[in-house]
Amino acid sequence: MNIKRRLFLKAASCLPLSLGIPSLVHSEINFGGTKITTVSDGSITLPASLTFDTMPKNELELIINEFSLSQDQLVRECNVTL
């Protein structure tokens, strides 16, 4: 098998990134005598109306401004706790 230098360098340059990925998608914490493991499944984009329509409008404005939220859509992390 003939490995070309450019292909090798391209693959080698991805190695540091690939080593960091598991820590981005998996975390563990010991809480008392219990170990909590969380695995990230990415994120999901939902219409903001799904959450905001049921909230009082006067309080909603404060929350949107304080947390710099979009009034059109919300991006939520999808994490599974094991």
C-alpha cells in the first residue's frame, strides 16, 4: 500500500481534534455515592412558540432580554443521563 504524504498529513492533523471529541460528548460526576453519566446527543431546534406561548407576556420580555434568546426559535441541547 502506497501512502501519500499529503494524505498522511491531512489524517495526522485531525488526530488532536478526534482525541478531544469524547470529552465533549461524554461526562461523569460523582454525586455522593452515585455516579452520574451524561452523553450528549447534539442539539435540537424548536419553534420558540412551543415554550413561549404559555408564558405571561410581561415576564417573557424580561427573560428573552436577560438571556439573549431568539423570539423565533430555541436551540436546546439533547443530553441523556445514565
